[in-house]
Amino acid sequence: MDSFAPQAIPATAASEVFQLMRDGQARTKAEIAELTSSARSTVSARLDLLLSAGLLVPVGEAASTGGRPPVRFALNAASYVVLAVDLGASHAAVAVVDLGGEVLGEVSVASDITEGPQIVLDRVADLARRLLADLDLTPDAVVGIGVGVPGPVEHSTGRPANPPIMPGWHDFDIPGALGRTFPVPVRVDNDVNVMALGEHTTRWPETGDLLYVKVATGIGSGIISNRLLVRGALGTAGDLGHVQVSGQGDDVACRCGNLGCLEAVAAGPAIAKRLIAEGLSIESPQDVVRAVERGEVEAVRAVRDAGRAIGSVLATCVSLLNPSVVVVGGSMSATGEYLLAGIREVVYQRSLPLATHQLRIVSSPLHGREALVGAAVMVLDEVLSPRSVDALIERRTRASA
């Protein structure tokens, strides 16, 4: 009898063993039995199911204590892949990521989100197919897709909800559109949420409470509390870009329809608009970054003032959420310490001393990759969950019967 043939035991038992093995550490059958308090024969049957599904793989032998050396097993990270997608206002990025979270390949192109969902998502599907082909992978290797978009999302359905900079995307079925090309689970979230996941996973895995703030064309935040992403009742938690900044820009119209929003006062386009009014040759937020890098005083002052405005809102967030770390990312974080100095100045002045006693306010060094990493983490948590592993094992069992 083939030792890898599936046995007639509940798939849920095998998926529990798989959750233990997700950490990537190689273990022998005896070690798994000890950790799960199961009999060796029971562990053998569960391992056979996981091996037949391609989720685990033998990785050599452990040191012998007498007799034949025991075989060690580990996560087969190369067995399947997920697609991570980062959609911004002016770009689309796609990465292929293995089950261990390693990025195997990625591509980013200019893409205008205002072209509408069908054009943009067709572009994403085409990029994904080409990237898979370059890696000698077939679409059948894909088991899930994670997508970050620059607007509010109803996470349970994956549909954008009145996104200000995404005309034509409201209530569009993103999972359904991508599912026509890749019939796998598709998870969609606001780009700042997936950035927060990526930042937390990559740089701050031991930190329980983190606030990620994106400062770019818009301003938003992702909240990690007790190591979990907080989305709120409908997925809009962290949308601080549309908090009114007291005493600043009260007459400045925001694209959401209100006046004096933080985004309208301190986001990249707002800083550029101020500098244009002061006579500088500025056409875009990227020009603001370059002006700061050149040391132009007006640009430095405008960025620091924007930091103070952001800090005035973050001071309330810090007192309310008490994070250990505030990470500032997005394109405007490239202005470096000038933006951070303005934020720190106000946060440390206005927040409670206990809340800021050990608080760190830092910039992200990931330069946009946090969104791809976070999108991958989001969908890996779904496709490697006990429920999904059970379903995969059952499909493989039926196919081999």
C-alpha cells in the first residue's frame, strides 16, 4: 500500500497538525505526537493526509538514538502560491508569494485607479499570468489572492464602499471579477490595513499594539491591537484622514465634501498646493519630496507644518489606543525626519505622559512593499486556516479515490 495514500480519518484532525507545522520548523513524528498529545499511529495517519495534499514534505532525518534515524517533516512552502495585489491611485503591483510568505517575484506598473474596475483588474490578471509564467508556475498553483485598494472596503464582501478616489468602484465585486480568472478565495481590504499587517509581520511581530499611518495622496491608518488588525463594525476603523483639524484649514474643502479634513490640509497634494501658492515650481507630491531633499526652506517648513497637523490628530489616537509604535509610511514619509519631527512635536506635547512614555514614532523602511506583504499575510491566513486546509485535503482525497 502507498504510504502516502489518504486514510479514512477526519480532515479536521490533520488540519490541526498542519497549524502546528505552519511555523516552518521541521519535526519528527515523535515530536509531533508529543506536542499534540496524540498516539504515533494517529499522527502517522494525519501526516499521510498532509503529505498527499502536498502541504508537508519530508526534509531529511533527525539524529538517531538507536536504530533507523527518524524522518523529519516540514511545511512544503513551494507546493502552492498566493497572489498579493497592491492597487494605488497611480500604480498596480502584483507579487507571487509561497506558503511560507517568501516573495518569489513581483511587478509594478503605472495604473490609474480612475480607469475603473474592469480595466484595472484585467490589467492585474494579465500581470499575474505573466508573472506566474516567468516563474514557471501555472494558474493551478494559485490558492488565494489578497488585494489592497485605496479606499474603504466592506471586508466581508470585498466590495469598495463609496471610495473617494475610485470613481466607478462603489460596490463592485472585486472577488468575483478576479475569480473568473483565478477561481480561488479572494480577500480585499483597504490598502492601509494591509500595510499595517505587512509592517507588523515584517518589522514588529513582537509588538502587540501598533498604529500604521499612511501619508500620500490621502491619509489613513491601520490599527493593530493585541496583535490583531482592527477593522471596526463596517471596515472603516482608522480613517483619520477625514477627521477635522481644529483651527487649521477650516475653509479648505475636502474631496469627501466636508471642510478642514486632515487629508485636505496635510496630504501630499495639499502640501504641493501650498508651495505652488508660495511660488515654488511644484507640480506633484513627488516634487515636494525632491524639494525637501534639496533643502528648500519653504518645502521643509510646509512638510513640518503638515506633520504638526497630523500630530494633532494622532495625539488623540495615541491617548485612545495607547500603541507602542506609530509607523509613518506612504510616499510622503520619504521626506524623512522633517515630517516625523512635526508629528512628534505635537503628539508628545498633547498626549498623556503615560501613553508616550515608551512610544516610538518611526518611518517605514519598506518603501511600499508593506502593502504586498500585508496582502499576502491576509490571504495566507485564510487559505491556511483549518477550514481551508480541511477543504483542500477533502478535494485531494476525492481526486485520488
